[in-house]
Amino acid sequence: MPTRIKKPRLNRTRPIRSWPAFLGASATGTDNARSGDGSGSSRADGAMNDVVARSVDLGYRVIDEYIQQGQKAARRWAQQSFAPEALGDDTQELARRMTRFATDFGSLWFEAWQLALGQGPPAPGRETDSSASLPQPPSPPPTGEERPPIRLRILVSSPYPTEVMVDWLPHPVARHLRVQSLRAIDSNRQLSDVKLEAAKGDEPYRLRVRVPRGQPAGVYNGMIIDEDTNRPAGTMSLRILRK
Amino acid sequence: MSKSRPIRVAVIGGGCAALTAAFELTRPELRRRYQVTVYQLGWRLGGKGASGRGPADRIEEHGLHLWMGFYENAFRLMRETYTELSRDPKRCPISDWRDAFAPAPLVGVTERSAAGEWSIWKGILPPTEGLPGDPLPAGHRWTVTDYMARSVALVGTLFRTIQFSRDGVFAASGAPAADRGSPSSSLVLDAIARLLRYGELATMAGLIQAVSFLEVMIGSLSQYPENLVLRLLDGIASNARTVLTTRLESEPQLQRVWNIIDLTLATVRGGIRCGLLTEPRGFDAIDAYDSREWLRLHGASEEALGSGWIRALYDFGFSYENGDVTRPRISAGQALRSMLRAFFTYRGSFFWRMQAGMGDIVFSPLYEVLKRRGVRFEFFHRLENVRLAPSDRLRPGESPYVEALHFGVQAEIKRGEYRPLVDVRGLPCWPAVPDYRQLVDGARFSRERWDFESHWDSRKVASRTVRVGRDFDQVILGVGLGAVPYVCKEIVARDPRWRAMIDHVQTVATQALQLWMHADMGELGVPGDPMTVSGFVEPFDTWADMGHLIAQESSRRTPRALAYFCSVLPDPDGVDPVRVRDYPAKASEQVRRNAIRFLSRDIGLLWPRAVRATGEFRWDLLADPTDSVKSRQYAGGEARLGSQYWRANVNPTDRYALSLPGSSAYRISPLDETYDNLTVCGDWTDCGFNAGCVEAAVMSGRLAAHAISQSPALEDIVGFDHP
């Protein structure tokens, strides 16, 4: 009988179901992140955990706050106590709280985003708890220690009472900043006449906002972008009070 | 392997998997290294995808076939086939793959209200970049992490959908308030509505923020404590449920969106809890669970689990054990793999419709290309046994191997090789019956009604044995799983793995119904673009509007609508159907009765104007293929159903392979090395995507070719290396 022709031996006969498992932890950076050598990576872990813990907690508070406000309004409706001024107070209060929570949350979000991108812990030398696994009370976002703060002059032209708030990320490097159109939280409305003019010499940046007549009251948010890196540098919130 | 002469490969079966293997082994770049012979039962190729042209060139399918936008391997095969075929567009109406497949983005699921009313929830899945079969970016890899991040992003999108849809909802609910009261009360009510809207929208904004953050966490999960991620997930789910509870009751549309959110959150939660993001087995790690059971374990609500989406998941995969619709079961791992591939990796369109019969679109071009490449086709060859070399004859260290293949020759060809195709207005097609003129004694076969495709009709004119070394070197077994116990008796008896596969990887019979009608879908009460709907009532839970095929047929009086239905067909209780005499005829009669019951009782729920005021189906809507308005052949109420086409897919080789929980481990891979000259292929094999579909079949065919020739590379089999 002639020699039979057999199938070749194969290098592998199974699918690779998990690339991280197949390539090993080192290729994915997990080893580095978990090296536990007390160097920057473990600090990054700690910073990350801390940010996550605070963000989760703050996330609950944001959501709970919104729900409470909605339920409060629903109760008021059910009780037929819907005097316009009461509704107005609710709205104002809700807007105020939302602005605060949204910007706090946004800061933490950006902070986590930077860490997730592997840009390291936000504040070298800042104490963190790498074992933190439960949400901690929220704390103010860290501020820069070595870089001078960005100086900003805000010029608002508005026919209505208006509040403006700017929150910078922990360490924005002021180079070429741009502010996006502001968008209302509760609708698709925009406020587009917002400009951030570059600093000249020792002059601060100039943030010019013009609120047109007829612009509905409410909270408008936008992001400040570093044009050189296309990364967020901060957030801006503007609140137009009731006409 | 030897390099001195071509390696002879016997391919058994002519379905997608077998023909893909033949296609890969005869690629020009392999320089005719493999000499392929395809052995096929009866007169046509296609397996479960075979179709035939019946009276008036009507397309008669095994069932409803739609291609999905993630069928990368299958579309690549088709694109290469059409390119190589290079048909002349002036002579053939379907000359390019884009003529052969058209996007079908409109899908629907049926929902039943608490009051028992059925409605169709239609959705257009938007076109995505690229086309199926386009090359993927170099180094492309699928990971569970990526899928989970996409799932979370979907939740965010759905929250935004709810948010943006509020204006419309409130406009609707606000209108009565303005009508019913004084201007002052109306103003107050408007103000309240605005405030409520504000509060709810703000909540949604908070949820969206939370979901956005969750996306970041999922993307870098190794750096986050899992309990935090799970807490955030739970927080999002419970808060969203709290916010939406009151509205869900009054807004069915919102309930449907919420069901998707709920199922997606349960998926993400389950993925994290089960450690799927780092699990070496990928989704196979949860193969033992039923999909619904697994989602329930991870917090999906009963409403979501009973929704049309989940029913459609089971219906679309015929996922009912023994065809019993009270026993829905599908592996959670494979279901998740299928759903994630379907929704997140489709290209161009979610669904693609073939523009003629599946035989005409897929198997004619493949047949023509393979013929050109020198593949030999032996039609009318029924495999009777795969004979192994006796164990005592194996040398030390020698692997078991196939020694011979025994065939029953169903018919002799008068001259040369059987020419199987017919021309339908320039398109090469498969006929619904053999061309008896080419067969020795063909008139007798026709007269005596030889059924060449029936397992129950074993008549033959001769026997034939092909032997290893003389007639073949390698065997690719590409028959349907249901046929394996009958054609591989020796292997099943000797090999416990094959026995276990037969025991655990079950199959199910299916039924199909095609209706040609004299009224278009708008006149039947279903206006709009053609769609595919699943999750409907048994006995036919899935329906597709296939009106686009009418132009390919030749009825004298052109029908105005064409509808395909399909579903599982229950097996007889406690009896092996193979042992039931005349079972095909009995099953066909069962399908006919099912169709009458379905049209008489249920179709009005789907097509309200297809029934009279009395609720009776308008039988006169059914179009007779043979003639005209005044045709009397099928006149008279339900007898007119005789002018339509239905089918019971009860042949073992036609049975659909299920992905039952825990069954994946029992499948045998085309890469299995137990037998050194035998390779399996089919959508029932362990091919990386263990579900009954064209894509799995093509993948398995490519793997079978790799097992023999090491081509294509495993890395080029899209989706093989996948969680």
C-alpha cells in the first residue's frame, strides 16, 4: 500500500479567545500597573482608585439630587401647590445645585480620563490610598502646585442677570485655548457667542460672552479645549437667571 | 504531505461549509496542489441553503435566509467568487456581488400588550462604515473590554434618545391640558409640566454623565476595583428604573427602549461579575448557562426578559429544544457572541437580502467558479458509510484514518457529468426537480417519484466505494450534523467524542412557508419599506417581506407581495422521526395545517387587512403561479393554499444545529487532529462561532481547508480569534 498522505501538524487548533490572556499581562501594561514596586505606577493606581471612588460617590449624589428635585416637584404638583413663584424657586435651586455637581463631576471625569489615558497621577507627591475600594466623600479637585494659575478676565454682556463659572482641570498648560459653544442642560439650545481671547504678555485671557435678548433662562455648559493637544483644559458654566 | 502529485480531496456534501473548503483548496495561488471531488446527494448543491425554481420560476427555499452585516467570511467568499466569475452584466442580471446582495436595514420585533394586542416595533439600524468582506485594519482584535465599552456607550445613546424624545411626548400629553381648562390653569399646568420635564431631563443628564464615566472605567477596568464599577452600574440601573417607572407604564415605546437598556446593563454587569474581560475562554466561560437565565442572574427584569428582543433572539436561532416552543434554550456565551457581533460589528447594513434564491445567488456562482478551477462534481451520490481502517491494522503511533467511503449511486448520468443549472432570463439557477432527461432511466424516476433528497427514500441504482490512496487522500465531511449518526456509524461507535457530540449537540427540524399575494403589503395593512420581523406567534414566529424577489420570477399574473415565514417544527413525542414511515409526507401535512391555522387565526394581527371583518383570512389573496385571475385549480377557501409553497425540513441533513447551553465543548473542530485524513466542516462544528448560520459554515470550511493545506492562515479567518 502506498504511503498515505496525512494532514500536516498544526501550530494551533484553538481560537484565541482573550488577547490579554494570550499575550500575557506584560504586553497589556497590566504588569506595569500592578508591579507594586512603590514607583509611579502604584501611585497611579492609588490616584485612579481615589478618583474612581470619589467619582462614583459624586455620581450617586448627582443622580440622587436630580431625582429628589423631580420627586419634590411631583409632590408639589400632586398637592396642587403650584404657585409660579414656588416653581421658580425650585428651578433656581435645582439649576444652582446642578451646576455645582456637574462641574465637580466633570472635573473628576477629566481627571480620570487623563489617568485612563496613562498620563499618570495628577499631583506628584500627593498622598493617595492605593487600597481604597469604597467611595470616599468628594473633595475639591486638586489644584496645580508648580504652574501659575491661568488668569482670566470675564466680560459678560447680557440683558439678564447672569453667572459665569470656570473650572480648570488640575494642570492646564495655558497655550492656545478655545471655548466651545455652550449648550443648555435641559434642551438643545445653544449659546454660541462665546470667545476666549489669547493672553498677551502679562495680560490675562479674556473670556467674552454675549447673551442675546430672548435667550431662555437656564444653565449652559461648554468645554474649554487646549487647541495644541485637543484635550480638555476645563469647563465653563453659565447661568441665566429668570427674566 | 507529499509534494510529488496533487493531493486528492473528497468533499462530501455541497453546502456552504463544504464548498468553501473546496474554494480555499483550489485557489490559484495553491497551484492545483489539491484535486477536489465533491460528492453530492441528489441534483443540487446548497445543503440547508439550497433553493430551486418551481412553477413559473418561483423561488422555493429551504427557509428564510438573510445575511447579516457581520458575515465577514461569507461576504468575502461571495465577493471573490463574483470577481473571479466575471459575469457579463449585459447577459446576466446579477453579475456583481452588489447586484446579488442589497441592504435591508429595517428590522422589527413584535410586542404583545397587557391587553393582548400585538404591535410591531420597527427600527432602522443605521448604515455603518465599510462593507462586509472589506479588509479589516491590520492588527484588528476583538476584546470583551471593547464590547463592554460599546455596550455602555449604547446605554448612553439610548438615554439620550429618551431625553431627546421628550419634546414629542410632552407635546402629546400637553395638548389635552390646554383644551380642558381656563387659560390660567392651562398656564400653571404647562409650568408644572416644564418643571417635571426639567427634573426628569436633569436626571437623565446625570445618568448620561454616569454612563460616560462608566465607559471610561470599562475601558481601563484593570485599574478599577470591580465592586466600584458594579456599584456604579447598579446605581445607574436602579436610578434609571426609578425615574422611568411611572412613564414606562403609559409609554410602550419607552418601555421598549428601557428593555434594551436593562438587558445591556445586565450584560455589562454579568460580563464584569463573571470576569469575562480577562477570561481566557472568552464567552465560552458562560456557555453552560441559558441566555435568559444568565441575564436574569445579572439583574435583567422579567419585563425585559419577556420582551420581543429576547423572543427574537430565540426565534431567529430556532433555539427551542426538540422544536418545543415551551423549551427555549440557547447558550449564553454564543448568544452574547452573536448579539455583540451582530449589533456592534456589522458593516454597511445590519441585514442583507439576496436578490434571488440562495441557490442562484450563492451556489450557482460557486459551482461555476469551482468547475472552472477543475473541481469534479459527483451528483446523485448518497454517502452510506465512512469506513475507518481497523484498529488492529494501525501501526504503532499511527493515527486512525478513513479507509473508504461507501456511496449509494442514486442515478447514472447518460453522458459525462451532470449539468445541474437552468437559465432563468440570463441567470444560472437550480431547478426544484432534477433534469430527468440527463439520467439513465430518468422517466422512470420521475414516474415513480424517486425523492433523491429524502432520507426515507434509499433507492439506488448502484453502489460505489472509493478508497484511500486510490481515489482520495483526504476527506472533508461536510454533511449536516443530523446525518452524521447514519453515515458515520463506525466512527460514532468507536470514538466517544463523536458519540458525545451526537448526544449533546442537538438539532431541530424547521418549517417554512412562502406566500405570493395579489395585494401589496400596504394594502394588507403594513405600509412602509420591506422589513424582517421576529418574535411573533407560533407556528410561524418570523416573517420577512420578500417582495423584491417577484421580479426574478415569471408568473403570468405578477403577484404584488411575497412573504416568507419560518420557525421550528416540533419533533413527534417520544419517537425518532427517522423510524416513522412516510414521515416527510406527514410533516409536510403538519406544516400545511399549521399554515392554515396561522392564516385563519393569527395573520390578522400582523396584516390587519388580510382578513375580512369576520376575521376570516382572504384566501383569494393567494396568487396561483400557473395562471390567471380566473384560475380554478386552487379555488375555494383554504384549498387555495395549494398554490403556495411550504416545506418541512425534517431530513437529518436539513436539521438545524442548536447552540444549547453547555454543548459547545462537545463540538468537534475542523482543526481536530484525531484522524489524519479526515476533517469535518459545517455550522455544527467547533468553528469559533458556534451557531447555525452561513458565517459559521464558511468559517468552518475555511478551517477545514487550513487543516489540510495550512491555508488560509487562522489569523485571516475573521472572527475565529474572538472572545
